[in-house]
Amino acid sequence: MNDFLFILLIYVGIPVLLIGIPALIGVSMEKKQVAALDRRSASAQGFLVTDTTAPPPGLRPQNAWLVEGSTVVGAHRGKLFLSQIRAVFGGEMKAITTTNDIARREAKLRMIESAQRGGAVAIINLRVNHSSVSSGKQIATEILVTGTAVS
């Protein structure tokens, strides 16, 4: 019986620990990151960001300059493991979707903060570009957000 428990521990317990502990740490870190994004988003409330190439009616910009924000965000091992299982059966990989949403929010906030530091009242001509970055089994998403800040 002891041999069975030992084999069970080796073949089941250790892999569960190797996936479970990083997953729990990753979930905790992601929650902290989302909370920080929510706090920072409050300062961007009411700041005009549009994808149109011309300023909206009533806004007569005196100055214009390029602003950008970028980030590279990777999914933790637990998310990657669950996404690989989901890929076998098909459907939306919500774990990766969440990671991409966080990356987009972070890049956009960085761009808005840069524009606000420069005295901008709005950003026009918003563009969002993304690419996948991978090294070995680690997958990350790079997001680059650009726009024209106007004051």
C-alpha cells in the first residue's frame, strides 16, 4: 500500500504542485495588476480618445504630437496549461483573452498618461497593434498603442 501512495504522490502530487502553485501565484498577481489598472483608469476618465483622423467638432488643436504606449504581458503557466487543454476541444481561450485585455488596457493607459504629461486634451487617430512573442514554452503578447495627442 505504501508503494501505491508513493507512486501516486510522484505521478500525481508533484505535477499538481508544479502547476498549481505557479497558477495560484499568477492569479494573485493578475488580480493585483487589474486592481492597479482600475485605480489608474480613474485619472483617465473623461479624457477623449478616438480613432478618427480629424479632431471632433468644437476642438481646435494648437499643437499635435505622436504619443505611444506599449507593454509585453505573458500568461502564467496555469493559464497556458488550461489554454492548451482548451485548444484540444476548441472554443474561446478565455485565459489568453484576459491576458490580452490586460495588455491592451495597460498600453492604452501608458499612452494616455504620456499625453496628459505633455498637456494634451485629447488623443485622435488611435491605432492598436499587437504581436505574439514567444521563447520556448512561454507565450507573451506585445501591444503597441499609438495616437496623435492634441492640445
